[in-house]
Amino acid sequence: MSLFDRIRERRFAPGPGVSGPSPKSGGARYSFLFKTHFWKLVSLNLLVVVFSIPIVTIPAAMAGGAHVLMKLVRTGNCFLWDDFWEEFKRDFLHRAPIGLSFFALPALAYMICYNLDKGALGAGLAAGLGLIFYPAACYWYSLITTVDLPTGANTKNAFLLISLEGKTTLKLELMLLIHVAVVFLLPYTIPVIVLMSFSFIQLGACVMVWPALQRRVIAKDASEAPADDDSGSGAAGE
């Protein structure tokens, strides 16, 4: 076989998920989804940005985006608009205050301290709150779009997972540095924000969070669900 034949054979060889099973977790899963759904991720990012413009709709837009990303992580495919819109309009009044607080509270702490001429204290307080609220937000958006529990229960579970899943939480906190860098490099990063900052970074968060949800919430919920009775009625979740 000539050199050109070998190159052509390698170039058109089916990748993971075509000739064999796709990677299930970790960096390999992220890489597979990134390459397979690149333009879908760009389109999703545009959707999230556009639907976040009224500000109060930011939690709903991020929930819609998280729903799409979690479906990609779990099943490897999604219906972009249908899945986004379905989650965007769900339980808006309950989710909006909680979703906004994840980002508003650190910013508010900084603004208050800054106005009191304690900028350094405000920056430290905002950073500390960010290290708590950012991983909580990642867990929360994944939970509300995956686990069929009330919003309050998912919020409690999101904060519990911060301590229960220490390694995952640390990885999420490191990802926060990427968001901080994007903000500090404005306006040069505007194209990044518009086209990829949410979907590509949040995809990584979903890949990390999904195994934690399976271990701590989904498996526990299934084990605690009552068995079917003789009347044929299905088991009910908590």
C-alpha cells in the first residue's frame, strides 16, 4: 500500500461512536461531543445569548442550554430547538430568583464593599462567594434539567454536592477561572462570549457533573423508590 493510500485510509476511517461505542465519560467524552456536535454547540450558544438579553430570562436560557447539553452527555444526541424551548419555558417563576442569585450575590457583595471604599475586601468576598455559587450553579442547572424533583429539593442537593463531590467541585472551580479570564479580557472576547463561552465551557461542566448525579442523586432516588404494588400502579419518586 502506497503512502497516499495509507493517508486516505486513515483520513476517512470511522471514528469513535461509528465503528465502536462512543466514549462514556471524562475528557474523551467531551472531545467526542465537541467534534461531533461543534456547530450545534455554536448554535446553542447563540440561542442562550439571545434569550438572555432581557436579563430576567438568564436562568431560563441557561436551563434550556443545560438541558440540551445534558442530553448530549447522556445520550449523544438532542433536538436543539425543541429541547431548548421545552426547558426554557418550564417553571420560570420558581427558577428565576434562584438562578439569578447565583451570580447576583457575589456581584452585589463586591459592589457594596466597593461603595464603602473597601474594594479589596469586596473582591475577596466576591471571589469566595464565586467559589461556592459557581459549582452550586453547575450542579443546580444539571439537576433541574435531569432529576424530576421540586426546585427546592434540587437546590438543596446542589449545595450538598459541593461537599460530597469534592474532586468534581474543585474541577468546576478551576473552570470558573476561564469565565473570569473571558470577562477580564473584554471587549476582545466578545466573539468568544457570543459563539462559544457558555456551550463549550458548560459542556465540560455537564461531563463532570453527570457521574456525580448518577452516584449521589439518581441511584439513591431509585433505591429509595417503593416497589410496584399488586394493583399495577407505578412507583412514585420522592
